[in-house]
Amino acid sequence: VGPRGHVTVWAPAQFMNEERKASFAAGAGRLRNVSLVVSPFEAPELPASSFDLMLINLDYHDVYWESAERGIPRMQPDAWLARVHAAMKPGGIVGVVDHAAAAETNPRETVEKLHRIDPAVVRADFERAGFVLEGTSDLLANPADDHSRNVFDKDVRGKTDRFIMKFRKPRR
């Protein structure tokens, strides 16, 4: 990020505990240009028009997930993405990497069962939020993954078929 850049790490409050906070403080938190923001998963507290680049790595599907056990309420992806959109500077880029699900599958059911998401759902969500798709990549594609297994299954963990999308917030 260069000498004048800053990295903000956002962590959902539901997954943060004292051990994880201490681990962050002992690692990246020691750098003066890295900070941690902890807020509820369903309502990320991100300052408006603050970010040039955001990377959502293997997590976007979770906006369709809910878990009473982990304190994750049913989220509304449009509301979640409205917060992301507001946090991005005009011209800012959001990169999304996620586990691919079969086409035309119900996102809530697929995420609950497999922790995957149909790339078309991601694209539609981001475009509805006001982002423009600028590109995709199959760099992490794995045609041997048939999309039928949970991403935590030992036979596919770390080897899932993944997609990459690049979105931009228009400068308007």
C-alpha cells in the first residue's frame, strides 16, 4: 500500500474473541498503517468513501448464511452491499473470490448446505448495488470439482472450483 497507504481489516464481531484480537495485535496490528475494525457481520461499520480497494475472499457467500449457534441472523445481501458500496471511493474496486456453486441454485439453501454460491448471484447482487463488473478470471477454477461437496469436506478443501470477479464503483 506504500508509505502513505493504509490497510483496514474488517472482522465480524461474531467471530472475534480475545485470542484472535491478541493474535492480530501481535502480528499485523503492530504496523502503524494497519487497523482492525470489528462490527456485527450483518452490519459492517465501514467509514463512507474511504476505500480504494476491497477484497472479499471466500466470504461473500456468508451474507446468505444464518446461524443461531454463531449469532449470525438472516442477512439481507442488498443491505450488506449498500454498506460496502457506501464505503468505497468513487472508482474503487471490489474483488470477490468465492467457492462456485452449480448454476441457478437457491443461494440460501446452497450456502447452508455447501458454503458455495452461484457466480451469477454474486454478479446480480453487486450490479443491483450499483457496481459495474469489470472482469472475471478462471485462475482458481477447478473443473474436477463437481460443486456437490461442502467446501469443508476433506476431499475438496483447498481444491474447490473458485471464481474471481472484479467490480468497480462508478465515479459518477
